[in-house]
Amino acid sequence: MGVNKQQEIAKDYFLYNGDIFPSKEFDIEKTIVYPSVYEVIRVIDGVPLFFEEHINRLGSSIELLGHKQPYDNETIKQHILKLLEINKCYNYNIKIIINALDSEKPNLFVYYVVSSYPEAELYEKGAHTILYEAERDNPNVKVIAATFRERVNESIKNADAYEALLVNNRGEITEGSRSNVFFVKDDTFYTAPAGDVLVGITRNRIIQLCLKLGYKVMEEPVSINFLENIDGLFLTGTSPKVLPVATVDNRKYNSSENSAIKAVHDAYNKLISDYVDKNK
């Protein structure tokens, strides 16, 4: 099954190698030419959130595939700002794709990706998640894997869930299909080792915040059995930010009322606000 471009692109215009095109001419097949890496950046009040970290990770993904970054940071930033102006949209998620890395002139796509953000009620009550047996071929490289995305999306939809937590062949929960996940027990935060996951920008910020707030952070394998002992858990990512989890399959948690999770949630929101104010 192919990817429906209408489920991928949003707004009126996109950029392809610096040129402006109407979104109706967007061809999803051109974005998945191998090798293809991507980043999704949330834009708030015209500010690409944590831009430097996202672009550094994009460059790392390219290098891990054995290539050199073909576009400098300033070029990519100018493309983003150009996209904002031509669409007159300053609050949404933007996707950056660099593909055909084997060619003399790799392609650069910059466009608004269809985005959804959790409603306030979801933060208050917590999200429903499911366990899903899968692991990425190379978790440290953010590559486009359309078939994986389609399969996991179908499972999420069938379960009426917000996210799927990936379980590897050792019975360990590594990450969400499009997020990272933290578990809380006795005011200690647990999350899978960096080598086992796609290290999210939000994840890194959350670890720093936890330590700053005086909490202990353990980066170690998290067994499914640990779900029976935790006080709560939450997802982190570009769109959800810090989202408490109410259920994992049929297991229930009062994550949204956990004091440690609430403290990190509030601290992260302030961090975003400060970053946006500083970079306007």
C-alpha cells in the first residue's frame, strides 16, 4: 500500500530544492528515494523549536549512512523561514527531507506535515497506548520506513490508541513508534539506553530537566515486567511534548497525577516558552 500524499502534506505550498510548488503537485514517491533521512520540527510563533539540535541530528543520520551533509544549517533555516512566509503559517510541524544521497546533488524537501496535537483533556487524563513487537533496523538513524509506519499505524487505529510502545525480541520496551517513553518509580526516571532508540530532541531535554529538578535518571533496558511496578509513565516528542500515559494495553496508571511527571511537564513547557521568546 502506498503512502497517501494527502495524509502527509499540509498547507498550500512546499519547497523542493529551494523552489516553491503548490501542495497539489506534491509527489510522496519523490520524498522516499533511498537513501532518505528526515527531521520534523515544531514551529511555534514563527520559531523552529530547538532548530540547532534537530539539524545536528539530521547531519548525524546522514553521516551514519556514510554520506556528508549536502546543505549547511543556514540554507535549511532560510528554506524554513521562506516556507513560513509563503504559507503565512507560524504554528505547525515542518518536515525536512534530504534524499538521493548517493547522487551528485541530493534533494531537499521542506514542507508542512499533517500534524495533530493532544487536546488538553488528554494531558489531564492520560493517553492510551499499546505494546507492539518491533524494533528499528538502525534506531539511531532517522530514515523513512513507510511500510513500518503503515503497519504500526493500523495497529494503533484498531486499538483506538494514541501510540504504540515498541517491544524488542528480548521483551524490552524501547520507545514509542513516533516518540520516546519514560517510566517513573519512586521519583526515579527510567528510559531505554540511547543505543537502542531513536534519540529524540525532546528526550534529551527531558533528561537534562529531570537532573536539574533533582531526580535520578536511569538509562537501562526496561522489561515488560517492569510495567507491573511503576508509578506512571509518559511519552515525549515533537507534538506530544510531555504526555502522561493512562493505559498500556489493559494496565492502568494515574500518570497525570504523579508529582514527578507533573513537575517535568511544567518545566518543559516553560523551557519551550523561554526558547521561543529568546529566538523571536
